[in-house]
Amino acid sequence: MSTPGAISSAPAPKFVETREQKTWYWYDWANSAYVTTTATVLFAPYLTSIATNAACPGLPEGQTCATTLNVLGVGIVPGSLASFTVTATTIVSAVFLIFVGGIADRSAHPTALLGGFAWVGALAASLMFFVTGTNWQLGVGLLFVANICLGSSLVVYDALLVRIARPDDRDRVSSKGWAFGYLGGGLLLALNFVLVAKPSLVGLDTGGAVRVSLLMAGLWWGLFTLIPFRGLRHVTRVVDESVAPAGSLSGGFRQLGATLRDLRNYPQTLLFLLAYLFFNDGIQTVISSSSLYGVRELQFSESVMLGLFLFVQFVAFGGALLFGRIASRIGAWRTVLSSLGVWTVIVVVAFFIPAKAMAGLFALGLGIGLVLGGSQALSRSLYSQLVPRGREAEYFSFYQAMERGTSWFGTAIFGLVYQLTLSYRTAIVALIVFFVLGGILLSRVRMREGILQAGNEVPAVV
């Protein structure tokens, strides 16, 4: 039996980019504005400041608020509010996104679902402009809706990868999509960087500049979604009417139950999902908490963190393309496994970086940028090989329940450790366990066996 990452002697077919693939990339461009500007950089520290103002009015800058907020009867300190909100979102997503997958696979026109979820999410993201003063409850609600809609739209989007790219092309197509997303997110982040760093240029204060940046990210997400919505309308699903009527709610419920029962017939797919649960939660928590860590623990301003993430975006653009080429030589499985070792080193380095050490901060950003896009893009293409034919959206709904912006174990651990220690350094180093466990589980996935079990064609290089 061949090893999981063995390289085939058969040459891969020449890659020829199609119009559908070029159109598909645009949704990475569209949603990355929200993921980067709002979910990663600005909203967590902004929501924390709003919550801190509510719990500890008049608290001097840089001091920690230990007074708890009453969130559905549970006392939560302001510094943990954003992390626990993402955790709650993911607990709901774990069921909701799987149901969305069942509906999407019964729908003859999945792009209608993609557009619907994207535009509701974009509306929620735009309404974050109105989160001011002490109104942290509105911020929590909008973050919840936007993240649920992001995950739901990505269930459909990721499933379309199987429809528009051959097995041998998916690593490159997925990597280019991620790279395109980093470029789009980076361009908007550059505008936001200028706005937040110099708000007086347009007659705003820092808080007003942050709110306008949140509005811009929501509008960007909604407007650019028009391109894949229109361009992929002809990419339809082959609906199996013997299973359930197309798009019906009852069919979605029945298909959800069938998927849960059927998953045990694909042990390598299940093992990959378990590995992904751990290492992706580590990645997502590092991403979603990095701005909070930089502002609160390393004592950098929001404008410095915007500059860092702008730097990371453009490094990640090149990193995603680089990892795609590396995977074409040694295989995506080996490439992702190696990247987890780099992520472990990144977390250790982050623990030891002194406060206000600018050179250390940007060295850390360089490391994150190099592995960020590649590890995520190749994980997506690897999983697409393990998904049974005709059930892509259902299986990608499991994947999206653990994808970007919807991590739960990681954010729960990060928030809990901070709640107990009031130290973000201790919280960040606790994430090592996710990369270690994820790497161990991924190393045991037999990719070729799993691809054949799913009834798919084995690509030339896995």
C-alpha cells in the first residue's frame, strides 16, 4: 500500500484555467474583506473596548477590567467576550451548517444560496457601524449573524470547487482562490490602515474611523459577491429526486441524518475531519485573537496592528501561491503536515515577544503570512478529494463548521485561560496542543485509500 503522501510517477495533466475558475475566485476576494478587516483585525478589540466601557466606565487606558458582564445569566469579563461569542457561533454552526449542506445538495441552483447568505452576512457586517458607546449587545448579535452567514455561504462556495476543477487541478485552484482573497482583503485593509492611522484627514476620531472601516468591509463583501453570483449561475447540481425533493426542508433533514450515518463508511474522511478540527481551530484562534493579543498584551495601537495585518495579507498572497507549487511537487498532505510544525513555532515565539518589540512583531507576521494561506487552501483541496461524489455541500458543511471565523475549541480555551489567568500570553501558548494533536491525527490519514473509498479519481500527486 502506498504511503499517504507518496508521489505518483504519472504526470499530472497540464493546468488550463477556465472561466468558471476565474469567476469562482471572486468570492474569496469578496468575503476576505470581512474576514480580514472585521473578524480578524478591528472588531474583537473594538467590541472589547465597548464592553469594557460598559463594565468599567472611566477605566484608565491599558488597565484590565475584571468586572463581569451578564451574558444570558453568565458572568463574562470584557476581555473574553469576543472569544466566547465566536465559540457560541460555532456551537450553533455545528448543526446549522450541516443542515445548510443538505439543502444545498438538493438545490439545482446553489449560487442562489451562496448569494443569499452572503448578502445577509454583508448587511450584518455593515450594521456594525452602529455599535457605539456601551452597546456591546448589538455588537455580539451582529457578529453572531455575520459569522453564521459567512460559514453558510462558504459551505456552498467550497463545494463548487469539486464542480469546476479536476482532481489534479484543485490544489492550484484552491491556492489561487486563497491568494486572490488575500489580495482583495489586503487592498481594503490598506485603505482602512490609512483611515484608522490618520482619522483626522477625513474629520473623524479613531472610533469613528473604525466604524467606517467596518461599514466598508460589509459593503465590499456584498458588492463583489455579485460577480460569482452571476458568473456561476449555470453551474447547477444534479439532483437525486429519489432521495428528497430539490431544496425541500424535509429533504434537508432526511439528508442530514443520512450524512451522519454515512460518514462512518468513510473512515479516512472522518479522520481528516478530526485532524482538521484540532489544527484549524489552532489556526483560527491565532488569527481571530492576534489583534487582541497585539493591542492588549503587546501594547501596540490599532493602527500598528492594521499595518501588521496589511503586511501579513500580502505575504500570504505569495505564500498561498508558493504552497500551491510546493504541493504540486511533494503533495498537499506532506505540505500541510509540515506547515503545522511552523505554526507550533509561531505560537512559541509569540509567547516570548516582549511588549512594544516592533521588529519581533513583524518577524512573527512574516512567519504567519508564509504558512497562513497555504495551510488553509491545501486543506480545502485535500478534503475535496475525500468527499463522496454528489454530496459535496453536505460534507463541506462539516468542514465549514470548523472553518475560519467559526472555531470553537480554540476560542473557548483561549477565552477560558484568559478568564482564569487574565494573561493573553498564557492563553496564546495554550494553543500549541491544537497543532500537536492535529498533526498527529493528520499523519495517520491514508489519503489514497480515502480518495478511493469516496469513489474519486486519485490525482497524480496527493
